[in-house]
Amino acid sequence: MNAPERALSFLLDEDNGEEKITYAPDTKVSNAGTFTFNKEDHTVANLIRMQLLRDPAVRFAGYIHPHPLIHRIDMKIQTNSSTVAPVEVLSSAIEDLAGETDHLITQTTDAISKWKKDNQSGVMGQFQ
């Protein structure tokens, strides 16, 4: 079959120095830049974009996925002022998403524990 190896879509090629995220500042606008996320797709890019757009310091956040067989996302971020760098707002967005994920895991674990406690007798308990 003429298809790339599946592992190439999510494992970084560290032997060739491939990095997860690279940053290139915009040459025309001082408060903008482009981040390249290697081995990522729409799932992560859309989460980060939506979190960035919640930040009042962000003027623009958008991304493109060049081609389905190219496992890379190019994300452009522009802030409202030159005192806030795109790197800072991206870092803040990732930290906020990590916090939301931790909260979701905690809520899910608590709900499962509660359900197990409430249904401890199991299915066979109905017939006793």
C-alpha cells in the first residue's frame, strides 16, 4: 500500500532535530507571529484558537492545516498591544487549557466514584 507510516503522524523525528513548536515573529507587525505545531491537527489547534480568542489581549488567532497528509498546524496570533507578546498569550492559553482539563478529570473521577458507591450492590442486588 502507498501510505505513510502511522507513527509518522504523531511521533517527532528527534534524530533530525524536529521540534514540537517553533515561532517566527511577523516582519510587518510587531505584536504578531506564526507558531508551527508539528505532529498536530485540528483537534489541538481549534482548542488553542478558541482559548486564545477568550483572552482580551488577543486581536486575532487563526490557524491553517496545509494538507491532510502534512501533520503540521500554522497558527497566527496577533495581540492588541506591543507590550503583550504572542508567546505570552499562547503560554497563558495552554496553561488555562491544562487547568480546565485537570478540572474535567477531577469531576469525572468524582462522578464515577459516586456512581459506584450508589450502585455498589450491582445488577445482582436487584434480585435478592
